Amino acid sequence: MTAPTVAARHALPGFSQGQLRPQRVSTRPIRPAAAARAGLMPWVPVGLAVGIGLWFSLPVQPAGLAYGLLVLLCLAALTCGRQAQLMAESGRIGWHSADVLRLSAWAVLLVACGFAVSGLRSARVDAPVLGWRYYGAVEGRVVEIDRSGRDRMRITLDQVVLQNLSPARTPGKVRLSLMNRAATDLPEPGQRVMLTGHLSPPPGPAAPGSFDFRGFSWFQGLGAVGYTRNPILTVAPPQGGIWVMHRAQRSVARAIQDRIGGQAGAVAAALMTGDRSGITEATNELMRASNLYHIISISGLHMGMLAGFIYGSGRLLLVGAQAGGLRPRWPAHKIAAVLAMTGAAIYLLLSGGGVATERAFIMVAVMLAAILVDRRAISLRSVAIAATLILILNPEALSSPGFQMSFAATIALILIYGPWARVAPHIPWWLRPVLMLVVSSFVAGMATAPIAAAHFSRMAQYGLLANLLAVPVMGTLVMPAGVIAALLAPLGLEGPALWVMGLGTNWMLAVARFVAGLDGAVTAIALPPGIVLPCLGVGSVLAILTWRRDPISGPPRLSIMGCTFGCALVLAGFAVWITSSRPALLIAPEGEAVGLMTPAGRSVSKSSGGSFVVKNWLLEDGDAATQEQSAARAAWSGERRERQAAIAGTDWGITHLTGKGAAEAAAEHCTANMIVVVSDKVGDTAGTEPRCILIDLTSLRETGALSVDFTDGAPRFRTTADMGGQRPWTMQR
């Protein structure tokens, strides 16, 4: 190095060498390096989720004024964030305070955005909902064919035309179960058909706090459901190339079912095409009882296995080609990532692109894109990007079990990866894959078990065993064989690959039968109060994202506080769940059934009638009894049409009147301290002295299903209308 010149050594501060003009010296404080923190991306879907949750929890549909105030709130948050930075640069506040203000402003902005996308999504799917029972001609285009929980084939129609109903009042989509002759000759997707059927509005919850099918239907664009017993007539063939992929899906599914045969073929077809119409409800129950139901629904597991197989195979082939002298322009791992993403996209199109499949594709695509831009493929950042995209496109997915369980399992596996990577080198190589499978299955199962129990009111006790026996076969035989069969099908050589795939699906069904047949395979769990899942979710997220270890000073105080608060929320959620009790009395939406809680469990008023509602009541009670067993419990007396029971611990009684003459019989049963439930319209009772609490079909049409608890000996009613509020899906039009 040369010595500095004299001029350079004696240059005055604020002047450059050879210049007489003074240079401006910045006086703004230097921003600490820690201020540009990484790791904030995982908080983006959290903020969106809070806004979405607020929108869905409101008792009424937000009006235009609410969104106007929302815009002002966003502008205020942006202004606050900008002013905080300017004040820090001028030295009026410290950078730490500025960061707190800016992050708070961004949090408010994200919550507002989540609220806004929910309202936008609801407005986008806005369509008429049938407000009465309809019987007559139904015409429409077939857009989906599936199987119902009662083992009946169903078709979903769009472009619907109903007799003597204007287009402005006609639902956008209707779904009909096919009974008797209607199920003998199924139409093809895209065909325009005509039939005579029964339609009604989507039913409300079986009880306050139960799953609301009306809200689910609203976001699916489904305005009516029903059934038909008559043959389906084809009006016009499929129009447009959009139905080519749908017909290919059905064709491939039928070919796989015919080649493999039985339920093994139906499961294989579901795995490859997403068409589950061939799977019977008995098989579905086996898969649920063994905790293998996630296997037959195309999700992150399938998309990940398929993309992983293509990525691994492609990379091995490219490395082999490089060893042979081929020098591709891009690195082998990036070319393999492109191939895997292409295969995943084809899989998405072939499967019909359901919400769960789209969610799985987004997660896989984000991880493969991370490889292309030289980022970690599996990280909380990648998961956060996928969650953000899904919540923006489908904000209603936040409350779905598929969304919650898939992200819970993925996050749990990412968190366990670090400890596993430190322990794995000390484990013998031959034992490592087995232990990795055990650990990953256990961790994913523990993360998803509370969510599954809260949504489905059941817990598969031997799910870990079933997954340990079935998932390896899924990854090593079924999915690779399916990919190979798809590649060889154009040459007519798919037979051996499908045979191998059939071996794998037969093994999975055998595992499901074995595990489901074990004593105590399924434990019924009572439905938790609505606050429980938000507490568990928010608490878990806070505990995970606020735990940041500093190698020198340890966890900072705010991180410890955030983690402690998150853990407290989780514990509070479980405490509320454990200590909660089920309603003393439940009344069905049409008055067709009444269930009274007794020391032996809920006793229903009738051994038949309202079976779907009663099944949900018992399931949510954590009761494994059937309706017949429930009705046999000591509580009710009287003949079938006039059932009576005393409500223990109170001076009240309950009378349930059904069938012909129920409305006329209501007056003689209307005595003091009596709740009279009538499955018919009683008529105008104005001017008469109210001696009882009368609940008839007219009042139930306004309130929906009812639950009753008794406080200080007095009944306290809770309605499904109170739970749903004034929402589009609660107001039949």
C-alpha cells in the first residue's frame, strides 16, 4: 500500500480532497443491524387469520360503512408506520420504539386485510339460496359426481333452471342424491341433464354450535340440496374443452377400478384421480377408525409423495446423465424441481382441483419454488407463504379441519427436524429410517389429534400403529407405481405397475381392518365449546413464533412473555374443553326429535325419525350409542306420538308431540312448567294465557335447532339463529 498524501492526511472534516464546498454530514442516528430482522414472514398469515376470524365471528353481515372505516384504519396504519420511521431517522424517537410502532401498524394492516378478503370472498360467491321446499323439473349441467355419507351417488349441477322460477331467484348450484332408478345410469361431467327432483334449502346445524352446513354451502355456491328417484335424461353433450380433463379423470378412475378391482381399486382410483365415488361408506368408516382416512383424500401427503418421487427420480437421472458427459445448462436439482412442479400441476388438474388438493399443490409449489431461488425448501417461511396464499384465495378454509390439520402437521415436522438432525448421526444407519418414520408419525399425530377430536368428536387410539404400517407402503409402492403406470399408460404397458399399486392398496385396507377391529380402537370425544380451537391455535402459534433463542443472552424477555402467554392459552383451551358440559336438552330443527341428557347419557324421544340429527347429537356428546340404544334409556314415557319426560333437578317437564293430530293435542299438554315441542304448526295462540313454553314448527323455522340449559331452575334457550346471526347463509332467499 502507498502512503497517503499530505493533502489526504490533512483534509478537513466535511470537505473532499480537491473541493472547497463542504459536504453534508448525516446526523441521523445509525439504525441498529437488529432492526432489519428476518423471520417476520410467518406472522403474515397469523394477522390475516385474526382478521378472517373476526369477520366470521361477527353476529351480522358487515355493511358498507364497516369497510369504509376499514379503509380509514388501513390509511392510519400506513401513516403511523411511515411517521415512525421518519421520527427515528430524525432522532426524535429510538429505533426500537420505531420498530414497535411499525410492526404494530403492519399487524393492524394485516388484520384489516384478512377482514376485507373475507368480505370480498363472500360477495364473490353471493348467489340465491332456495327458501322453500321444491318439487318439479330440474335442469342443469353436471359439474361433479360423488358419493354421500349415506352411500348414495350424488350429482352437482350448475347453470340451473327450475320450473316457474326466475333466474334471479334460482340457485347457482344444486346437489341431488340419486335413489332407485336414478343411480343406475350416471351422466358424464359436462352433460346437460333434466330430471324431476325434490329440493330444499341447505339444512342448518343439528344443534347450536354444531357444524353449519349452510355456511359451507354458501362458499361452495350451493343453493339447494335434495334427491331424485326418477331416471336422468341427457339434454345436451358436454360443451367446450374444459370437460376433457373431467372426462379423462372419470375414464382413468374407471380403468383403475376395473383393472385392480374391489375396494382396493376404488382406493387406488381415489389416490390417482381424486374420484372417491367408488369407495363405500363401510370402507370410509374403517379408514376413519384406523386414522387412515387422510390417505384416501388427496392432500399434502399425496402431493408431497408424488412430487418427491418425481424430484428424486429426475435428479438421479440427471446426475447419471452428467456422469455420462451431459452438461445441462441448469443445475440438476433445479431441473428436477421444475419436473416435480409440472407433475404436481398435472396431478392437480387430473384430480379435479378440490380445495384440499389446491391447498396441497400450493404448499408443494412454494417449497419447489424455494429450491429454484436457492432457499430452504422446508421452513416456516415457506409454510407461511403457502398459508398466506390459501387464506387470500379461500379465507373460509381457516375453519376447515383440512387446513388446520395439514398446517399443524407440517409445522410440527419442521420444528422436529432440527433436533432430529442433531440426533440422527448418532443412530445406526439401518435403524435411522425406521426411527424417522416413528418420530414423524408420532409428532404429526400428536399435532393433529386435538384438531381431529374437536372437529370429528372421535379419536383413533391406534392411529400411530396404522400409519406406521400403511404410510411406508404408500410412499414406496402405491404412489411410485401410480406415477409409473401413468407414464406407461399411453403405451398400454401400465398393467404391472397397477398390479403393484393394487398390492399396496390391499395392504392398506388390511391394515385398516386390523386396527379398526382392535378393542378400544375409537374413543368418542365430546364437542368442545367454540372458543377452544381458537385458544389452541392462537396459543400454539404464539408459543412457536415468539420463542427465539439468542446464543449469548438467551431468550429475550418479550419472547419469554409471548411464549408463556401462548402456552397459557393452550392450557386454558384444554381446561375449558375438559370442564365443559353438554346441553341438558336438545330440540331438532324441524321438531322431529328431542334429546334429554340423563346420567346414562342422552335419551332421545323416539327410536326412529330425525336419524341424521340424532346421530350428530350423540357423536357430539361423545356417546357411541345408536339412536335405538339412546331411546331405550330410562327417561321418556307414553305412546310414540306423545312422549313425556321429567327434567331431573328441576320442576320442569318436556312433551314431544309428533304425527297426525299433534297440533290439536298441544293445548291439553300445555300446563305450567312444561316445554311442549310440536313437529307441526300449532296456529295462532294470541289471546290465550301462556301456561307452557310452546315450540312448534313455525317458531323452529325462525330459530333453528335449540339447546336448553337450566339456571336456578329456569330454562335458558340457545338458538342456532343466535349462533349464525344475520348472515347471507342464514337468511333463505
